[in-house]
Amino acid sequence: MGSLPVAEFATLDAVAQAELVRNGEVSPKELIDVSIARVEAHDAALNAVVIRQFDRARGQAVSAELPDGPFRGVPMLLKDIGAYLDGDPHYAGMALLKRVDWREQGESTFAGRLRRAGFVSIGRTNTPELALSVTTEPESFGATHNPWNLAHSPGGSSGGAGAAVAAGYVAVGHSSDGGGSIRIPASHCGLIGLKPTRGRCSFGPSIGERWGGFSNEGFVTRSVRDTAALLDVVSGDATGDPYSAPPLPRPLSAEVGADPGKLRVGVMRALPGRRELHADALAAVDTAAKLLEDLGHHVEESHPKALDDPDAGKGFVVVVTSSVAAALESWSEKTGELFGPKSVEPLTWAVAEIGRTHTAAQYIEAVTFNHAHSRRVAAWWDEGYDLLLTPTSGEPPPELGEFEPTTDNPLQGFVRAMPFSAFTSPFNVTGQPAVSLPVHWNAAGLPLGAQLVAARGREDLLVRVAAQVEDTGCWQGRRPPLSDS
């Protein structure tokens, strides 16, 4: 077998790496070694991989028990929340869980499907405490830096995954998305990030849902074909799951390169409520609109009017804050440790305190509102539109430190996050699939994505169009300086 140059590895997607293994050109051990070498060379600068499981990964790579799946021997990283393998450290960005070195027993359905597909996890990536922020700066592990500019945030809550994939540590980073946490890091790091339809991926067996059904498991990747092939591996509900996504007509891998036909695309060029949009975010959405027009699609300014409802986010806030309060109680029971105001970050405690004020009746009222709002949003697609185009994030990647809470305002970070999640969180509420594509870089060299949203269950359409846009070459060859070394 030959050896794989480190620089070449950083450009290959997971499909290409798997093909090298199948053809006998490299061994799983060689892939794992070069991936680990990249982490060791660069992560002192990025701080993306906070739990290193290198010895385990090397052992799995040479084991006769390594599953012979479609991605046999391909390295990846799991986010430090959810998607756990047996015995994994699992801290959810929390200093207290790190202190007690919390370990999971058994494996999640999602992580098990990845393992059986042949992926080898080399560690876990940084995330804000309980995945609560659009930046990744937890007290437990410190800030993750954006490989395009180390002074800037890679986004959140899957910021560690975004930075690691952009820097070429791995081709695949597990991510999750309760309000934009796949799509925002994809936007900030120049990657592809698809949030699936609610119920497409299972949270089993330990839980049925996170954040009242808002949260979804997924990935950030460097190619559309990886995104499609990965979702093929992990899709499908498990026994007892509370949600089920509409079945796809065929594997998503088969949609890469398939003709989507001429589509009707609505464009949203202002923040919800028709507030003015940052010039860089506007440039990203206009770049994507021009690309789609050049591909033959009909593009016009239109969006669901329900998105401009000033009360649209209230139900989201009730569910999220209540879920955070419940999460702290759950971790207290699991660990036997009391989670008080001194054992979590100020933002986490302030959010949980808000959650504790909601009665059961108020929670049900919020859920009922969210359902009604979702129907009003989804009705726009019934008017003959195929896709909605928006910026992914309302602003370019911010500098690190902008979300730091103050003594008199622990919710400062929560408020600062609003422009960044304004276009993503509505579709966590509706459960629709949405993908961020890396179509624009601003004058400072920072990436900004554009988001395409489809009707429920139409990941196939998103993959077809994303592959079309990818074929224009608008992001091929663009890599942060750190990834070339």
C-alpha cells in the first residue's frame, strides 16, 4: 500500500477516501494516522478537538472487527453532545461533566449507524455549554477559532466540527442543529451543512427528541456527495421514535447530478420583520440568486409572510428555555451532582431560570402556537414555490468575545445571537429541511453561506440543486490558509 500525502488528504472528501481504501491504495490505519497528524499539527491554534481518542481509533483501524461498510476506515469527528459510542466521554460543553468525566453506556442509534458504515471516530469536537450559543466559546474548553481568521468565531453550536472540517482534519464532522447549529458553522467556515427533515435521523434509544423536536442530527462536509451519502447511512426512524420523516423515493446519493428541472425560487432579502440586512449577508443571498438564475431557475422576491410575524419566535423561546431547565435537572439526577448557578455558565443558568417560570399550560400553549405557525409558513410552498432562498446568517463570522455575558446582563449572548439565527431557527420550528451552501466570501476573506429551504421531506430536491450549484465551481479550490500546510 502507498502512503497518502498530508496535503492531499486535506482536499479529499469522505467518498474519495473510502474509494482509496476499497481499491487498496491506502489502509484504514494510514487514513487515521494522517488525520491525527493534522489535528496534532494545527489544533493548538484552532482548539476544535477537545476529546482525543487517537489510540482507540488506531486500534479500530487495524481490527478485524472494523465493519466492512461503505466508509470503511474513514476518519471522522463526533460533536461533544449526542451521537455517543459506548464508553465515550460526553461533556456537552459543561465544565461540571468534564470534572466528573461523565461516560456514556451503550451507543446512540445515530452513532451506531456511522460505526457500522465503517467510520472511525478520532475524537469529539468543541461545543458551547448545552449547545446554547451560535459561537463556540465554552468555559470548559475555551474558544474554538475560525481557520479562515483565528480572531473570528467558527459559529455554533457545532463550531468545533466546522473548524475541524474546514481545516482538513477530517472530511466529515458530526453536527446537530436546534436553531441553526449545523448551518451557521457551515456558513462561517465555508462548508456544506444540511439540516434534515424532523424525524429523518433518530435520537434513540435514550431520548425521543431534543428541544421539543427542534433539534436534528447531521453533518458539516466539503462536498454535496458526502452530505448525501452520509444521510443515506444514518436516515430512518428507530423503534419507538416519536417522529418519522416521509420516505425518500431513492437514496440521496442518486440525486447528486440528477436534473431538478426548472424550479420556482422565492428570495428573502431582509431580516424577518423586514429589518435591514447586513451588506455581506445580502451579497451572499444575491450571489446565490444569480447562480440559480444562470442555472435556469425562476427566481423572484417572495417569502412566507408568517416569517415576519413579530410573535413568531415566542414559542421557540418557551420550548428552548424550558428544555434547558429540564436538562439541568436531568444531569443532576444522572450524576448525583447539584447543578446550581455556580456550576454552569451565567447564560445557561439565566436561560434555565426563564424556563422554570413557565407552567405546563404555558408550554402546551407555546407548542400549539408553534404548530399553527408552522402550517402558515409551510403554506407558502403550496402556492407553487419549490425553494426559499435566504442568507444563512444575518451577519458575517463575528470576532470571538462578542457574546461574553456581563454581570448585569447574563443574557447578552442570547440577544446578540438573534441576527445569526434569524433565518435558521424558523425551520427548526417547522421541521423542514434546509441546506447552507458556501457561495460568498467578503472583502475580509470570511465565508458566508446562503440557505435553501424545501418543503417537508424534500431533501432530494435540496441535494439536486446543491449539486448543481457546486458544479458551477463557486467554492471549489477555496480553502483556509491553515488547511494547505
